Amino acid sequence: MSLRAVEYEVHGIVQGVWFRAHTQDKARQLGVVGWVMNTSQGTVKGEVQGRDAAVEEMKDWLATKGSPHSVIERCEFRNERELEALEYSSFSTKRR
């Protein structure tokens, strides 16, 4: 089983639409760990870690679906890397 991590930043209407809560729910459903937070620039950013297939599914969800009332303009992924072990024990919401 191969583990992977990726950082993300979602642009669009992603604050005030329960994006972080839905992201946390989706992450738990997929069994990935990491975090999500709002930024002062009006974006949502974070990191996802988990099995390759689950990380890919989470990336697709972040880039194309999001919360029911969000409008995703684009999602940037960076610092994608392989992991020996997960660096988080759960998926959490961080404060700015």
C-alpha cells in the first residue's frame, strides 16, 4: 500500500458555504487524514494524506464538487509526495 500527501488550495465561493465541514466529512468517509482551514484571501487550504486511490478521489472532490453551495473556480495542488507513514491521526479543521 502506497501512501501519499498533497497540499491544496481551493479558490472560488468556498467560505460561508460549509466547505470545511463537508471537506472533513468527505475525508473521514474516504479514510484520509490531514487538515482544512479558511485563509484571509477567501480561499480554503489544507493537506490530505492517505492511500493513493483515496487521495486521488479527495483531490477530484476538492477540484470539482466541494460543498453543495460552493462554486469552485480552481483548485491548486502542490508538494505532492510519497510518505513512509501518515503524519496526522485524523482530519481536522484549523483556525486561521
